[in-house]
Amino acid sequence: MVNRRVFLQMAAVAGAAAAAAPAETKVAATPGPGPGAGPGKHEPLALPFDPKKLNGLSEKLLVSHHDNNYAGAVKNLTKVEEELAKVTKDTPGFLVAALRERELTFTNSLILHELYFANLGGDGKAAGSVAGALGESFGSMARFEELFKATGNSLGGGSGWAVLSLNFRTGGLNVYGSGNHTQALASGHPLLVMDMYEHAYAMDYGAAAAKYVEAFFQNVRWDEVERRYQRARKAAADLRA
């Protein structure tokens, strides 16, 4: 029987790609094949805004975050999928488990980073029907911001995500905090995503994560949040049909 130490060693081998050099940034992403169809060939999306123009978030920080952390996850997801394509009935279970853990981590990192960058580049002024929905769900827009910021600040020790999601099970809007890439709502759609890993703020703010949280809200692109909200409402209605 394989003990925990050996399992962790094999997991480390399978996840060694995480330390690889980041992929070259491309303009558009190419989705991989569906589950079970073989390895994907993922490419990182370009930043959807001019990194020189955000308030309180430097170009150096944003470009490093994009080119190293996000693009690295995209590159490593392809590598893990290539290894999974080699799995057979004879592949040791501990190796399959390690690869599956890395697959989920890199997949969620890719998705969350793309949502994060896409909801930046705005003026931070909430608008649209989502603003009204947030006021109804949380009592006021100010209360929503207070809870979202508190969630982000609770993760400011170095890792995690703060996410506003539409919960497909309840139809409600909820703020969730996750300590890593693999803690997520099982059935929902992210509307607003804030990266709380140190790489998202330390270059500009050091350990002062709360200052980054304030800067994040100054740059939220609320028209993108509104677009996601409308799509999520339609999906929720379709699921209940």
C-alpha cells in the first residue's frame, strides 16, 4: 500500500509543472476538446484593458500577474492534460489522483483569472439591474461592498478568492470566500471575482492587502458584471424549467 509520504512525493512530481516558465501571451484563447477527448491546447487571453490606465494598480503588477501567474496556469493545464491522456488501467491510482488534483487546480485558476481580469478596467461605479439586485439581496449596495471587502480581507494572508455568485440552487446572490483554487460553489455562476493571492497585490502594496481591495473596487467594470448577471439569470431560469 502506498503511504501518505509516497503519495505526496508523487503529487509533487505531477505538479512540478507549476514552477515552469510562463507561456507566451496570445491574443485569444483556443478551447481544448471536451472531457475524455484528449489533451487540450489552451492559450492565454490578452489583458482586456490597458494596464497603464487602472487606478491604484500598476502596469508592472498587472502585467506580471497576467504573464506569470495566469499564463503559467494555462500552460500547465495543457501539460497536465497531456499526462492524463497517457493514463491507462495500469496507471497507479496515486498518480491519477495527483494529476486530477492538478487538473482541477489549473482549470479553476484559468477560469477565475480570466473572470478577474475581465471585471477590471471600469470606473468602479455600480450600475445596471445587478446593482439593484445587490441592494435587495444585501439590504444596500454599501452593505454588499462591506461584506465583499471583509471576505477579501479575511483572505489577505496570501491566498484565495472572493467571489460574488448567483447560486443556481437558490437563485440568490451570495458572496463566497475560498482559500485556494479548488474551493468553489458546486452550482453557480461567478459575477464578480477578486484575486486575493499575494501576486495580485504585493508588488504594489506589500502586506497591505486592504489597500489593494479598495483599489480593486475603484476599477470594477460593472457593465461586465451586469452581462454575467443577465446570462446567469437566464441559465437559472432554464435550469428550473
